[in-house]
Amino acid sequence: MILIFCGTPRFAVPTLEKLVAAGHSVPLVVTQPDRPRGRGMELVASAVKEAAMRLSIPIVQPAAIKNNEEFRSQLAAIRPDAIIVVGYGRIIPQWMIDLPRFGNLNLHASLLPKYRGAAPIQWAIANGETVTGVTTMRIDAGLDTGDILMQRELPISLDDTAETLGPKLASIGAELTIETLCGLERGQVQPVPQDHSRATLAPILKKEDGRMDFSRPADELFNRLRGFRPWPGAFTTFQKKNLQVHRAQPAQSLTPLTPGAIAVEGTRFLVGCGHGTVLELFEVQIEGKRRMTAQEFINGYRLKTGDRLGE
């Protein structure tokens, strides 16, 4: 097929690579404009742009697409069979939806209609799901509301984080995109409308989502820590200073603890959570300092039972 590829993050790269390797013609890649990053605020290319350059595919980076006549003419001249959209980061306008014969096909990192939105991988882990997956769907005017084409499940292990789960989903999603295109071409894939009554949302993450609320049970805090890595992470306060929690897991304590109360049991750094549960912190980082093990933090800050987090 003749395909236009629209994508921006690292998650989209395996799909682009797989499309080219499968022999499809990709005469154009559309990605977001370079963004300033880091302390020097230097312009940085998207992961998809870097991949397209490596594959010698022409790139376009429009600042806006809805009423961009030059961009519209450029896409129309290609006469694509389909437009593949993976994490592009812009609402696809109706003229673009109507352009190719097979429509605009999106790879989404959840089992739709669950986890519609910008952060499906993060929220699936944060909410304690044990299974997630990928969906190929035909884009319509709504937010992840289009007809489902194909789906594939993937278990979430207890040691998965958003950082480890993302690449796994990207890999199986790339394969599923190839299968979907093949099925559409052969007339073997039939679009299935989503059951909108079962939809859940995965909104874009905010910094505040990472704040640890110790009234939540320990397993909830553990899941959110896993889901929100690397950003916004999991953080609280200690002695009025920001404390980032890098590693933790639910545990048992010899000391009855109220939410936010600390117990020091030997080299163990424990904190009380909701419903009488306990979280053990293994690696933390107070603002302006390096990462520390629990024992280093206990010794360095003379931590004692009765101290508190989150105040």
C-alpha cells in the first residue's frame, strides 16, 4: 500500500520501521515540530523524525493541520491508501479522515474502549490492571471512539512500569498494524463499533498525579509509582522538603501506623497507608541530593519512628 505515517513518540517508531520492512511504500512522515528541551532549551527532534531520517523518508512538521491548505494539497497529491496514526499528538481533521480509501488507522495502547486518551499505558498500571493490550481502530471525529479493527492482549507483570511496558506494547502493536493492513486489503477485517458504555478515560498526566496520598492503600500507591515512571514519578514531603520515592512495595510492619506515619525497623523505612496497610521505601531522593537507599536516608536524616511524610 501507499501509506502516510503520522507519529511523534518513541512508541510509534517500531510501527514505522515494520511498515517499511513489510514492503509498504511510505513516501511521507508527518511529525510534530522540534521542541526545546533540557536546561539549554535546544530544539530536539521527535523519535519518529529521527527514525524517518534514518530510513531516508521525507518529513513534514506542520505547526497546524486543520486549515493548512499547503499540507492538505501535499497529502492529497500522494493519494494514500491509508494514513497510519500512532501517537501523533494532534486531532485529525475530517478532510484527512476522508482522504484515503482505507481511512486513518490508529494504533492505540489499550484494549479499547478501556483507557481512551493520552496516557493509556500509565493509567492501566496505576489502576492495577493485570492485562492490557493494543488496538487498531479507524479514526473518526471523536477521541479514540472509532470502530475497532483488531486487538491483542498483553499481561502486565508486577515488576512492569510504564517504561518497561511501553516498548512491549509498541512491538506487538507494530505487528498488529501490519496484520490489520493485510486483513483490510483482503477484506478479512470487519470494523466493530465500540461499546461506549464501557469506556474509561486515561487523561494526560499532571505533575500532581505523582503526589503520594497516604490515605490510599499501599498497593494503590505501589501501582501508581509503577505507572507514573519516569514522569511525574511518586513524591511526597519530609521536613517541608520534596522527597521523590524511586522504589517501594507493600510490606508488613511490627508497628501499627496511621497514614503518613513512619516506622524505622532496623534498616527498614516503613510508612503507614490507608486501610491499615504499609509501604516499605527502598530508594528515595530528597530535593537537591542524590538518590539514597533506605539505610542511607535513615542514617543521614536520623529518621525515627513517629516521624511523618506528607506534612
